[in-house]
Amino acid sequence: MKQSSTLPSSSYPKPAIILHWYTGVFILFLFALGWYMVSIPKGVDPRGALFELHKSLGLIVTVLISLRIYWRITHRPPAYPPTMKAWECQVAKITHILLYIGMILMPVSGYLSNSFSGYQTIFFGYPLPEWGWKEPTLYSFFKSAHIQISIGFAILIGLHISAALKHLVIEKDGIMQRMLGEKK
């Protein structure tokens, strides 16, 4: 177990940090909202309003995710500290790739599910153009995909948070501080 208290020489740039934390908070809130709203029986208030809020916030997160992906493609992240083992770096890279895949598949599957549900997408009270039609088979497929992807995505997020806390509390190698904007 490494007890290095040194910080990496560079942190993530401010835009990456802002996109990371805003996206993360929105996603965690959407998970909580999504799991809560589906527990409310159909026809009972405030189920409809919560679904509308979930869809509206999901669209905002989709924009944030798009910006985040653009930023990630055009800006190389800081290198891992030399204290990290090669296998840890590889697991971190794979986990980040899977997190990005989850960030793409969640809103896509949710939007497609809604598109074939027979319900119009409402963005904070404003109806958006309808791209689909009521098709129970496609609705069921994309709804199931959205649920299954959310489970895998939640596990990945838990792994990501656990790893960040491990680096902060046990390893003390500065990995967490990079996403807080702290420098050596």
C-alpha cells in the first residue's frame, strides 16, 4: 500500500472539471429520480410530472455529455502518477471508456424508449417534435435496454467513486485532487 502524499504535477483543466462534476451530479440525480418515479403507480401524482422532469434533465445531461466527449477527444487528460501500477492504469482506462459508453447509451435508450411509447417528449413544458410512433415492441425493447444499461452503468459509477475514494483516503496519490483542480 502506497502512502505517497505527493500530488500529480497537473490537474484537469477547469472546463473538464466543471463538466465532470455537473454531469456526475445530474446523472446521480437522474438515477435517484428514475428509480423513484417508476415506483409510483401509473395515474398517481406526481408520476407524470416526475417523468417529464426526468426527460427534461436527461436532455440537458445529453448536451453536457456531448460537450464532455468533445472536450475529451480534443484534450488529453493528465498522465497517471508513476505510483499507479500498470494494471491499475489499464482498469482505469477501461472503466472510463465504459463510463462514456454508458453516458451515451443511457440517454439514447431513454429517448428511443419514449419515442415509441406513445407519449410526446416534453422539455420543461415545451413539446418537442415526435420522432417515433406508438410501437409496443420497440418501446418494450428500448425500455428494457434503458433499465439494464442503468444497472450496469450504476455499477460502473460505484466502481469509479470507490476507486476515487481509495486514491484519496488509502493511496493518497493525488488522483482525486486532479479532478478537484488542485496542483502540486
